[in-house]
Amino acid sequence: MANETNFPAITNGFHLMVDALKLNGLDTMYGVAGIPVTDLARLAQAKGIRYIGFHHEQSAGNAAAIAGYLTQKPGICLTVSAPGFLNGMVALANATTNGFPMIQISGSSEREIIDLQQGDYEELDQMNAAKPYTKAAYRVDRTEDIGIGLARAIRAAVSGRPGGVYLDLPAKVLAATLDNNTGARSLVRVVDAAPRQLPAPESVQRALEVLAAAERPLIILGKGAAYAQADADIRAFIEKTGIPFLPMSMAKGLLPDDHPQSAAAARSFVLAQADAVMLIGARLNWLLGHGKSPQWSPAAQFIQLDIAPTEMDSNRAITAPVVGDIASSISALLAILDTKQIRPRSAWLNELAQHKQHNIKGMAAHLAAKPDPMDFYSALGAIKGVLSDKPELFVVNEGANTLDTARNVIDMRLPRKRLDTGTWGVMGVGMGYAIGAAVVSGKPVVAIEGDSAFGFSGMEIETICRYHLPIVTVIFNNGGIYRGDDINHSGGADPSPTVLMKEARYEKLIEAFGGVGYYAADPPGLAKALTDALGSGQPTLINCAIDPTAGTESGHIGNLNPQSSIAQNK
Ligand code: ADP
Ligand code: TPW
Ligand code: MG
């Protein structure tokens, strides 16, 4: 193509990167601008990509990761060289650990200076730093390779077990020019980025045989099942077989929590007693006691549906591995399911119902108590009431007691609405996940945050206000990590390592940015504030006064905390 001056029209790395993203339907970018990617962010916005600018790359990355989880398209995070790259890496590594598809695109400094370690501005060998923590890491060294580089990144992020991919763009590659035709020809539109992976028919048959022989079968749903978006088939399989199911935290809502087959209220009973367990998109990691005794029966047989073949036998023997994508595997199971053969014994279902009833009663008593100040249950009881007729809301949740109690109290009725600390139990995902969920869905989000957890990403409430996102952040302010009443064993004036300010007026923070702040001292006050906030659609922060003595150390995972046998002040 020639312009009026008869020189070929040119493009450059900035344009090609934006064109490549658009060609692949990647329409949103979460990032922090600066050298050398400022113009990339500007150009992306100018050419119709939605750009959401953050204060900290970790939150931008968390927003991208959760967008990936919700949409099955890689979430895009844009970072500057070295420190910005490293800030984003925590989110990219977390995405990989959780199986969320994400691409972190980072600018980088001059290769020849980095490689001779001559001290460039923000010098770091980023691709090699990224490798151990990502599913894949690539660097584009020529402008004409931007298209193929992004194609590789997309495929790596979404195919097989999804994960975080790093794509390095040196400043020179962004600035370099190319004639338009060569540039256009270099772009790649990825076809079928996450191809179906059909399970072997004999593996499907074997899985059904194990279930048919079982007396006390159990199905465990993990976030891989939620990610797969095979909601109707998963529900049909569970309802047709009548097998009780237990959702992992982010699989809550795949079937409603009040479904009669839910075994969530009798979790330890079913884990210990099940004789055949079908894992659907859930790993036998620490969250499931590695599949070992005493949590599990050593005699139980396991069936596992997973896209990653090497996940099988990772912690204990899998009798019936079904390797394939969950949508294909569940539909293959349904196709040959003979419901007459698979029937959980009624004794199993009756015993389970008794345990459920007993535990549900215990929970109701907790929720009905009216302690002053509020404890976790009374505050969550108020939230539960307000959310009960709003199943479409997203619930983001982090903290220790705030997390563990909310997971048990707040029922979910729709899939992929609960977003939490996930496989790592990481703090700092709160505002990023809330922003990502609000941006991709346009739906309201309630973020239930421990006061410590909130602090990791708290500055992003300005981002929430700047983009007018319908996010209500509820802070459970118990004045600390786990509890607010710990003491300094030296007798000195400094607070204990786990103590934060209980008198902190977090609600005033959001007022600084034009949002709405509430202070809630009791359940009716909390319910009213939350109802008003959801009615207004305004960015809101509710600071809840929680009894500093109500929490337990490490929440529900205190058993993982090594204890010093020597007194702390010796
Ligand atoms: P949870 O924490 O909810 O128990 P995990 O993250 O441990 O869940 O496990 C999710 C599993 O789901 C991973 O092993 C992953 O390989 C698998 N997975 C993710 N997406 C799919 C899919 N589309 N089809 C099959 N398996 C999947
Ligand atoms: C990145 C360790 C686990 S839970 C937690 C921390 C610091 C905060 C608990 O206090 P919070 O909740 O949020 O006030 P509550 O209700 O119990 O009082 N750094 C990272 N991740 C983790 N998990 C930690 C530290 C931790
Ligand atoms: Mg706290």
C-alpha cells in the first residue's frame, strides 16, 4: 500500500500488539502505565480496547486472572519493566497455581545491556525470572514476531490446564517500524485455542463401573468444574445418579448450596465415610487433606476427571482416571449412564441427612446469637439475609476467620459467583478480583474482606471509584490478623505482630474518592448499609465492628501452624 508521498505506509510494535489482541477478541487490559508501555496503553484505549488502570500491578494482575477464569479467554495484564513486572508476577504465579488463563505482557529494557548486566533503567532478565512461576514464558525479539508471540501465549494460557503466561516485549520491539503489509501478514488469529480433549471410552466405562460398585459414593466439585462451564451436564449427572456432592469453595453454586444432595454441611462425615469418590476438576491437594487418612478412608476408591494427565495418582492411587476436558468427559459419562446401576445406598443418604441436620442446627444457633460487638457469624448472618434474593451477585472473599466463616455461611446459588483466596490461600486478591468480575460482567460485587486482607489491595478503592464500578467492600474489622487482642510479649509499647488498629475508620477512605462509606456496629445496621449500597449501585465501603476476641488463630487451618514449644517471651 502506498501513501501520497509514495513511501509504504508503516506500522510499529505498539500498533501490531494492539491489532493482535483485537484480532483475537481480547478486548480488555488491566495494568499500570510507565516506560516503555505508556503508549501501548494509550493506543489500546484509542483503538477500542478497554483499559483499566490500577495503582499496583498485583491488583491489575488479579483482575486479569479472574477475568480469565470467568470468560475462558486469557485476561491481559500490562506492566512496566523490572519492578512493575515483579509486582505483576505474584498475580501471574497465583493464576498459574489456580489454573486461571492470563497473559502478563510486560515491557522490558534493552537486551544487550541486560545480558551484559551493564545497568539499564529497570534492568532485569524478566523472561528467565518469570519461567519458574508461569505455565510458559516467551520473549518477542522482532517486531514481526508480535503476532506469533501472542498466538503462542494465548494457546499456552487456555489449552490443557489453564495458567499464567508471560510475554516479554522489549522497548525496541515496540518502537520499531514495519511496513503495513508485512505487519498485517504477521498477525495470527488463533483457531480453537482450547480444543476439546475427549476422554478414552474405556476410561469413562471404568469410572461408571467404580460408581456402580459403590455403596457410599461422593462427588467433589472443584473450580476446574466451574471453569469448564458444563453446568447443565454436571447437574444432570449428579441428579440422575442421586450421588451426594461436595463443592470446593469456588465450585459453590455450580449446584445451589441448598440443593438436597449437597453434603457441604456434613463435610468431614462424607470425606471419612465415602467408599467411592469422583473428583471433578478438583486436585487432592492440602485443601482435601491430600486424599489421605485420617480425613479419608484408606479403602476409598477414587475416580478423577481432569484435563491434566499428570494430576492422576499425585497424592493417592486413582482407580479410574478420566483424562479429558470436563465438558467432554461429563457428556461421555451421561451418554452411557445407566441410572439403574448407580444408586447410593439409602443407609448412606439417611446417615448423611442426619449429620447435615445436626450441623445445620448448630449453624442456625450461631447465626441467631446477638453478641455485642458482632462476631463473624452475626455479621455474616446479616449479609446472608440481604444476599438471599440476589443470587446473581458476585461474592469476593479473603481473610482468615472472615474467609472460613463466610464460606460456610453465605450460600451460593449460581456458578462462578464466589471468588476467593483459592489454592494458595493468598491475601491481596480482593480488590483486583472484585474489579475484574465487575468489569467483565457489569454486575454488582460484594467483597467480604478481613481488615488485614483488605489492606493488601485497599488503594484500589480509588480505581473502583474512578471507573464507577458497582462494588461494595465490607471490611470485617476485628483489629488484626485473626484477632485484635494479641499482646506484645516484650512488654514494650509496639503492638503485637498480628494487631492492627481496631478504631481504624476504613469507611472514610472511600469518601476521599467520592464513594459512600458506612460504619456498622450491629447486624441491623450492617443489613441496612448493604441494602442501601446495593440499591444505589455506588462504590461503597462498609466498616463492620467485629469483636477483636472472636477469631481463632489462622481461622480453620490452625493445624497447619507450627507452634513454638518455648514460651514466647523467653
Ligand atoms: P479446587 O481448588 O476447587 O479443589 P483445583 O484448582 O485444585 O480445584 O483443581 C482444578 C482442576 O481442574 C485442575 O487439576 C485442572 O487441571 C482441572 N481443570 C481445569 N479446567 C479444566 C477443564 N476444562 N477440564 C478438565 N479439567 C480442568
Ligand atoms: C500474601 C498470611 C493468612 S490470613 C491473613 C494473613 C496475613 C490475614 C488474616 O486477617 P484478616 O482476617 O484478613 O483480618 P481475620 O478475619 O481472621 O481477622 N501474605 C499473603 N498471604 C497470606 N496468606 C498471608 C500473608 C495470612
Ligand atoms: Mg482481621
